[in-house]
Amino acid sequence: MTDHDTGRQSHAPRVFVACDLPESVQALFRERFAAACNDKGRTLTPPELLAGAQGMDVLVLTATDRLDAELAGRLPASVKVVCTYSIGMEHLDVGVLKARGIAVLATPDVLNESCADVALLLMLGAARRVVESAALVRGGEWKGWTPRQLLGVDFWGRRLGILGMGRIGRAIAKRARGFDMEIHYHNRSRLAAEFELGATYHADLADLAAHSDFLCVACPSNADTKGLVNAGVIARLPANSVICNISRGDIIDDEALVAALKSGAVAAAGLDVYTGEPNIHPAYRELPNVFGLPHIGSSTESTRLAMGRLLCDGIEAFFEGKEPVNRVA
Ligand code: DGY
């Protein structure tokens, strides 16, 4: 319903939260809007998603809800805003949404610090052989300290290469400076000095790799970045290097990384994201030099609440005729 004098909605926006959000975040949507939430505890099928979106002003999805061109084209005409409870956008056909005049909101910025924490956790855990170490303790097979036991590679003082020096990349760099690391990065274009903060720019990714004792993938997944970290790039890494990925699995060529981890060309990998999640490359479950986490980059209570608040604020702003700060299309 629209108020003809102001052009604004005269009712609380009707919101369909199609993804299975934490209860505290569902409560935010219910407090602020006429919200219906996914109560199935799983990802909805396309017919379920379309049925739930009928008559709704807003549809809330997350990274595991694929809204391809076909499905985006079939969204009910009532839908004016699609929100994604994620920073990643690769699951949405933004072109079709834009063409249909549907606004897109996401959750930038609020998860930078939590994701950067996990990047450090991954790099430290991989470098210091946490998988093998923890298994020794938990398996009851530890025979006591020896000078030869579980020698890893140092993290502090080494060269960190960041692929994608956006807001998360810069939050990683900030932490790494505390470990006396030398920061290198590759982006499509060089950052202004105020963002670079002394980091060395490499226009060529293979050149970045050659200067990276630790290579951390923090760029978004899109047509330009898929498979970017391939055998050629991996071959340029120095001996005893460590690869980390907190962005999306498809940026790394799995076969190339697995071969390098098996041969020892790469010492270890710390991975939070994978191609085909949750059906990951089997070697990532088996190799002792892979420290794998189940896509927990932004998984803290407070970050997940902040992501929800940001979407709610954006929806409210949109229907008040203002520009939401988190509008991405
Ligand atoms: C994000 O926000 O994109 C996280 O990776 C969850 O998908």
C-alpha cells in the first residue's frame, strides 16, 4: 500500500526472511517489520522461496541461496528489495535484479574484523601445524616434548601477500603489522597511500606470489577472479610458503593447490572456504598440512547481529526514501 501524497509505504515493509538466520537476528526483523521467517531450518528450494516471496516487499537471502537469472526473473512484482545476509554477492544475478528495478542490500564492513581474525587464525594454525598438534593431544598419543616435534614455519616477521586489499584485506594487514610482517598486495589498481600504509603493490599476481611467504586470498569471487590462484601462481611462491583463503573457494584451483601441498612445494594451507561447499575436495579432509575451518569467517554472535541490524537499517532507509548505506545495486 502506498501513501499517494508522500509516495511512501503506509504499512511496515513486508519482509520474507528466506534464509535460516540465528534467532536473535530473526527477532530483529520481526520487531521492525511485518516479517515471516524460514522455519524449516534449511535452505529453501526455489519453489518454496518464490511462494514465500509472494506479496512481500523485501526478500532476505544469504550466500547459500542461489538467485540465478531465471529465479530473479520470476520474483513476484511486489519485491522491491533483495537483501543478502553476506558480503559475497556471487550467488545473486545482480544484472537481472537491477534491470527489474529491485534494489540490492548486503552486509559490507560489519564483518571485516571478524573475518580478518579468522584469516590470522588460519595462517597461524596452518604455519604452526595445529591439525597435527591437536590430534596428538586429543588422541592421547603425545609422548612428551622433544626438540624435533612438529616443527612449523614462523609467521611473525615474514612477508604477507594479500590478494584483494579491500576492507577485509586491510583489516588483515593491520593485524599482520603487529606481527612485524612486511605487507605486499595485488588489486586491480593501486590504493591511495592512506589505505596502502606502506604496503608494496604488485600489478601482477605472479609477482605478488614471488614475494609472499604467506599468500592470503581476500578478494571477492567473480568472473575475473575465478581460478586466479592457479598452478602458475602457486609455482612462484617461495619455499615453505603458506596459502590462506577466507573469501571463496573457486578463486583457488584446487587440483593445483592439492598437488603443491602433497609435494611439499607449499608447506601448508589454512582454508575457511571451498569450491562446492560442503562437498569439498577430499584431499582437504585428509592432508595433515591443511587446517580447514567450515566457513566461519563472520561467525560471532555480535557480528551476525550487526549484519542483521545493517540490513534492517537499510530496509528502513529504503522505504523512507533515503539511500541505504549498504545498498550495493
Ligand atoms: C559472506 O558474508 O559472504 C560470508 O562469507 C558468508 O557467506
